[in-house]
Amino acid sequence: MLSDRRPILLTNARIVDPSRDMDFPGDLLIADGLIREAKRGIGAAGVPEGTEIVDCRGKVVAPGLTDIRAFVGEPGAEYRETLASASQAAAAGGVTTLVMRPDTTPVIDDPAMVDFVLRRARDTAIVHLHTMAALTKGLKGQEMTEFGLLKAAGALAFTDADHSVTNAQVMRRAMTYAHDFDALIVHHTEDPDLVGEGVMNEGEFAARLGLVGVPKAAETVMLERDVRLAALTGARYHAASITCAESLEVLHRAKDSGATVTAACSINHVTLNETAVGSYRTFCKVSPPLRAEDDRKALVAALASGLIDVLMSDHDPQDVETKRLPFAEAAPGAIGIETMLSAGLRLVHNKEIALTKLLAAMSTRPAELLGLPGGSLRPGSVADVIVLDLETPWVVDPDELKSKCKNTPFDEASLYGRVVRTIVGGRTVFEFV
């Protein structure tokens, strides 16, 4: 249930604003859906009458997260996830802006579908919900969609979701076309021919399990092609999910050359490695697959340095029928919206990354990349805010998660830190009690 939109004063807080690289004790005042002040000692005496005063008792107050890659089943696969259930999970995880993939049924490849999803989201979602549109018609990798019309209808970027466009000429034309509309191309960098029948990371561990591996080259070959085409066309290009150290080398060269290239990695790939598959745990089967520990460490370092711009959930709900199968036959994908931040705090507690850097990759950078409001606690910014308790221990119980499917790789994991309040546009939409 949404609260009223009366002013809110969050007092006695640790204010963390990654947009200004600020971390200080203070108070934050929200009124009329905007952040009015974020400073020390605002005090109850200086706020509007009727203000809700919340003593944060030292908890972190930060911008709400922007998750830029999530599968939402509506329309066509509402049994996996709906706009309403995805938004409930997002609110519980501190995600105030959720961006969905276009691989629904039907595919979001025309302006009418964009309009339908955005209207439906306004009616049923409790967080800001946006969509990307398909890069090619029907996600078939053959014919470009109408970028101009789709962008005018509200599509934030263009992607074929977990499909890769293998035809280099089609991708070059798409990038050239996107450049004319200042549209962002988001691409899943996996060569399906190199993936072949692979189901997990190629290497000794896969061999021990008797499973066919996916070579890292499946990712790096596609990424190398894409960044060269981005440099050739001048397009804005975003690699959807980087997973290995070799890809970081490609990304580093591309950025150094001046290409307009950005990249994301998923929460799964910075907090888990291939050994999480263990005894054929299908909840840890994702695409691209979990890599070796050296790759995980390299991703975290790249995230801390800013080489990787964005950390996202890669939320992909799968039902029991597609996951309770032999590993090779199970569908890839894991839910992640609700646990993304808590899992990411593992890196903070282990001193692998600073809290400000983690929040920047989850809030400020993705909002900037997609041209969305949010990701900042500057006065005048939209009041999308979270209150985060860094120390609360909890055990992930899938039955308590708000997603319709329960395929979490963090099943029964012990995590430290969780969101206790989520505010969207000045209204409290989630409160942990």
C-alpha cells in the first residue's frame, strides 16, 4: 500500500550520495516528491507541518537503485512474472527504477507494444518501470526495428535481450541507424555458434562434472566485433553482461580509443563463481555462465575502478518445470531484483569495493546512461530514496521473496544488510518491519 505524499524527514542518517562522492552523517528532507535538503542538522523545527519524521539511527540513506536488465513476463508469460510482482520485488530490494527486456510475447518491437507496457506499468507497478525495445524485428537478428518511432513511444534503448545479433552487417546498419537517433544499443555478447551445447564455464571444473563448457571466446569474439563496429559508426554501445577478464581487456582498449562504449556485469558474476554450480545446482545456471574465481575478482576490480559502468540483477525468473531438470536440460536464468543490493554488500563487507562505488554502479551510472532522473541526493532531485541497514543478518528464504518464481542462486544464503525503507517519488512504497 502506497503511503501519502506528505513530507518526510530522515534524521540521524549516514547520507551516501554517489553522484557527488559524498558520505557524511546528516538528515534528508523530502517534500513534493523532491529532495529538498541533504545536510547536517536540518532538525524537526525547520520542516513543514505534518512532516513524517523517521529516526534512521545511523542507517544509510542513499539514492534508489536503477536496474537496467530484467525479464518481466507480462505480456505473455505472467506465470513467470508480472509488472506488479516485479515492482513489488524491486521495492523490497531498493530498486526504484526497473528497466525490462523486450522479449515478451508478443515482442516489444513496435510502438503500440511500448505504449501498452508503459500504460500497464502506470496502472500496476509501484516503482518506475521502463522498457527497452527490440533491436531487430521478432528478435530474429535479420531486420532492424523502427528506432525513431520506438524511441518516441518511450523505449529507452534497443536490445535483442539474451539473443545475439550474429550478422555483422545487420549490426553495423543498426548502429549507423541508432547513431542518427542518439539511441543506445544494448547487446548480449555471446556467439551462439561458439556456445554450442555448452551449459557452464569451460574448464577443469566443467570437465569434472561431465558438462559441456562455454569458452570465454564466445564472449570476447562478439565483444571485439561490437566495439570495432561502434568505433566505425560512432554509435553509443553498451555490453549487456561482461563476465571474464579477457573481455575487460577488450573494453579497456575500446574506452581508451575514444569509442562511446559502456558495459555492465551482473550481481551473480561478481559474487559467485563456477564452483557455485556444485552438485549440479540449476539455480546457478545462468547465461553467460558463472566464471572462475580469477574472473570474478577481475570484474570486482573493474567495477571499483569504473571500467565496468553498471551492476545489474539480470533478473530472469524461471518456473519449477524449467529448473527442476538435469543441469544440461534446465533453462538458464536466476531471479535477482530483491537480493541484488544485499548480495552486493558482500563485496563491501569483504572490503573488495567501497559502498559509494557499489551504489554508483547500481544507481548513479545506470540512470545517467539511460538519461533517467534519479541516482542522486542533490537538492531538487526526484525523491527516489532508500534506507539501508548494513548490518542486519538474514537468510534468504525463497518463499518469502516477492517474485513469482523462486529460482535464486542465493537460496538459504546468509546475507548481511537489507533495505528497510524504499521511497519512490516521495512516497514510501516498501517498509521492512
